[in-house]
Amino acid sequence: MGYASLKMIHVTSVAISYLLFSLRGIWMMQESTVLQQRWVKITPHVVDTVLLTSAIALAIMIHQDPINNSWLSAKITGLLLYIGLGMTALKYGKTRKTRISAWIAAQVVFLYIVLVALTKSPTLFS
């Protein structure tokens, strides 16, 4: 598979993953029973697997690694924070306020990850 195709898969899965997370956050705030539907529980994991697999394949293809590329380290660190916040927002947050706060914080972290990906710089304002 070529670089352009792999990048398109990656970017598309980023968009789908983010849309699903945002939608699940809205449903969480609405206390919707849709969150209990099987497809809502399975689809994000499938999409995120494609996303992570394509990210690793791209990094290998363009010879980038988080040890030598600070922007990639920043993306990985941001991703781990995003996952933790997402888990708090959608599953482990004990109060509604905690869940909503984690969901909003995750949105900010997602934006940071995207900006780092676009600029290839972990410091956005330097």
C-alpha cells in the first residue's frame, strides 16, 4: 500500500473516531440509552484499531520514531491523555460534572494532537 493511501486511511479514521467520540459524549450528556446499543460499543474499537494500525504503519514507512522525533512523542503523549480523558468522560467519571469536564478536556487534547500532526512541532506557539 502506498503512502497516500495509508495516510488517507489514517486521516479518515481520525475523523470517524473523533465524530464517534463527540457523538457518544453528546449522548452521555443527554443520558441517552443509545450508548447501550451494541454497535455504539463495538464500532469505536474497530475504528480506533484501524487508526492505530495505520499510524504505526505510517511511522515505519516514513522512518519516524518517538525517540528521535519530538512531535511524534507529543502526539503519543497527547493520545494517551486523550484516551484517559475519554475513559473518564464515557465510563469512569463518577459525576456528571466530572464526565462533562473530561469530555471537554479531551476535545482540547484532540485539537492539540491534530495541530502537532499538521505542524510537526510539539510547541505550537514558538
